[in-house]
Amino acid sequence: MIKSILFSIVFLLGYSNLNAQVDQTKMGAWYMYFANATFKESPWGIQGDIQLRNWNVLGDLEQLLVRGGLTYKPKNTKIKFTLGYGDVTTGAFGSANNTSHESRIYQEALFPTKIGNRFYFNHRIRYEQRFVENQDFRTRYRYNMFLNVALNSTEMKKNTLYLALYNEIFINGQRSIGNNQTVEIFDRNRLYMGLGFVLGESLKVQAGIMNQATDNWSKNQIQLSLHHKI
């Protein structure tokens, strides 16, 4: 009991210090690579992403995320299901080199729709089972609505410039995470706006700004991403 209380005090002091140190005016940067592939004419495939997230433009690690999953798209439908795993290393803001580790299993459903000639929507629902270092087992629910708007074409084909928007909300499944620690039901929200360019049938690039907001801080991040259909 005494050890648990002492651990909680140390954790809360460290957590409060982290939030106090986060400079909300400093621009962060996320560098991301997304890939997906289908096994020939099969409904099965794979997808994955690697993301280097920094509290600043480069050098102050926020997170290194490596994620991959097995996908399944039922015949004659647009919806795609994924079962996957993610490995996450999280760093502290500022000069400290402290890191923590998380293993994450997730299931998701992705449902694309198109309205008119230029508006491409994607709805993603994701359920995560999280094994965070020094915490009890946790779950989280996520909903993301993506919208790509083709600007110089009515189709997302080679040399198409498009507006990219998304908003994702995160909801915690449990409030108690062990050692007398609790989290809010609302975890965070991410709001993004950027521009994308279709380089070819299998490759797109995007650049934009994402605002990530929690109950404790709100911060803007540059996002540069490469989207690759293998």
C-alpha cells in the first residue's frame, strides 16, 4: 500500500511537471509513412504505418509509432476491417530523455463514401486494447472522419491537387488505470487541414497542420505524410 501511494505521488508530480512544461506555442512536427497492399484478387491484405512525432520540428521525441495489421474487405462491399498491433515509444517534452513504452492491439472498420464528383469521405472506427508501461490494462475508442476534396479534377488521379481534412475524437474506455491513477473519459481531439497531391496511381503526399487538444494542453503540429499503395 505504501509503495503504491509513493508511486502515485511520484507519477502525479512527474505528470504535472510534464503538462506544465509543454510549450503550447511551439510548433511540433509529425513525419508519417502509410502503406497498404492487397493479396492479388483476395479480400485479404495488409496495412501499416511508421510515425515519428516530435514536440518540436526535429529532435525532441514525442512518440515513435510502428503499426501494422491484417485487413479484410468482404466481396462487393466498400467497408474494410483491420486487426493490428502497434508498438509505441513516448518521450517527455523538453530536454529530458525519459521514455515509456506501450503495446497496442486494435480493431478498426473503414468505410469510404463519395458525395458528388469531388468529395471523398472516409469514416474510421477504431477500438484499442492498450498495455501501457506502469499502468493497468486500458481500452480506447476512436472515431475519425476524413474528407478529401479534389480541386483540379473530379477524380483522385495522377496530378490531382486536393484539400485534406479530418477530425478524430478519442474516448477512454476506463477511468481507473491503476496505482490510484485516473484519466478523463475524453482523451483528446485531433483537427487537421492540409493539401495533398496525387503523384501516381499508388502514391500520394500530404502536408498540413493538425491541432491536438487534451484537457491539459492544446498544440499545433506540422504533418508531412506519404501514402503508398503497394
